[in-house]
Amino acid sequence: MTSWNVTETKDGVQFKVKLQPRAKKNEICGVQGEEMKVRLTSPPVEGEANDAFIKFLSKRLKIPRAHIKIVSGHTNPHKIIHIEGIDKTTLMKNFDIMLNK
């Protein structure tokens, strides 16, 4: 069982992420503390890594990019993410699937 902390909100979920830019490939690595750890090939320049993360997560979860928001941490590798229109159970199930790919 992971210690990843996902909070349900009135319109979706919120959770913490640690982004590692300039990686060899885009991938979800697992849980580090209370954060989902994600490696991205994009550099941390002018929001490129943030945009790449939103696009990556949108594709993996099959939800519109507009439903994924960075609540805090725009210039920091540690971020708080909010996703509209998904519940905690669905997110956790998808996270487990993404980890096992």
C-alpha cells in the first residue's frame, strides 16, 4: 500500500507531485513520501515541464487537459495538482495501472 495522499474535493481530487525534469523518458516512478514522482524529458524552463506533465497525465488518465490544474508549485519541483471530474478510487486504480505498465 502506498502512502500517497489523495484528497477528494467537491469537484475532483487533489494530490502532491514531485517532477524531475530532463529525464531520459516520461514516466511515473511511484510514490516518494506523500508525492507521486514523475520523470519528464522536458526542461524546467518557462513552464515546459509543467505543460509536459499536464499533457502526459491527461493522456494517461484519458481526461481533457483543461481538467488538470497546478494549484501551487509552478516554479518548484514539488507541486499540488487538482483534477476535476475524477474521484479518488478511479485515480488510485489508474495510478496502479500506470505503475505496472
